[in-house]
Amino acid sequence: MPDSLRSQTVRGLLWSFLESAGLKGVQFVVGVVLARVLFPEQFGLIGMLAIFMAVAQTFIDSGFGLP
């Protein structure tokens, strides 16, 4: 028996939320580990690289991809 549209929507939203929360949690843990392992100068370089990558990803998401 097929699921109703409402139950499919709720299930999809739940999985989407879990994916987003899991990704943020992993990013947080990786950031904490890197902060503990690297020197402050090295961690700063990683931070600058992360900003550049976030800006580049924004451009890609908005349609500026390779042809």
C-alpha cells in the first residue's frame, strides 16, 4: 500500500534535517580536532581556505559552473 503524501513529506523532511544536523556536527568535530592539533597560524590558514571555498561554492550553487 503506498504511503500518503503527508507521510512521505514528513519522512523526507526528517531525513533532510538529520542529514543537515549530521553534517554540521561532523564539521564541528573536525574543526575542534584541527584546532587542537594544528598551530594557530596553520589553523588560520585553514580558516582562510574555508572562507574561499564557501564563496566558491556559493558561486557554483548560483549557476557559475564549468561549461
